[in-house]
Amino acid sequence: MKSQAALNKQGKQRFKFVNDIISELKKVTWPTRREATYLTTLVIIFTVVVAIVLGVIDYGFSKLMNVILLR
């Protein structure tokens, strides 16, 4: 069984860890609402474009395989 001192030390380490996290988060330069909206829109547009390209490639390969396999 752990001693009281060991449990107390463990609790202090956890509390220090949480304080370190809070301290680091205060140093972060957060984007403005406008920047966040712009970047989110950019990611959504990029995702849609990539999905369309991959869909077209998949459709083309499936048609090609049907032509080759079902001669």
C-alpha cells in the first residue's frame, strides 16, 4: 500500500501538470474568429475538391475494369 507521502507527491505532480498546461495555453497565439472561419472554409473546400477528384478517378477505374473484364 502506498504511503501518505507518496500519494501526496502524486497529487502535487498532477496539479503541477495541470498548471503547466494552463501556462502553456496562455502563451498560444489563437487565431481571430475571421481567420478561423477562413481556414475552416478553406479546409472544407479542399476536402470537397479532393473527394470529387477521387470519385472521378474511382468511377473511371471501375468503368475501365468493366470494359476489360466484361469484353
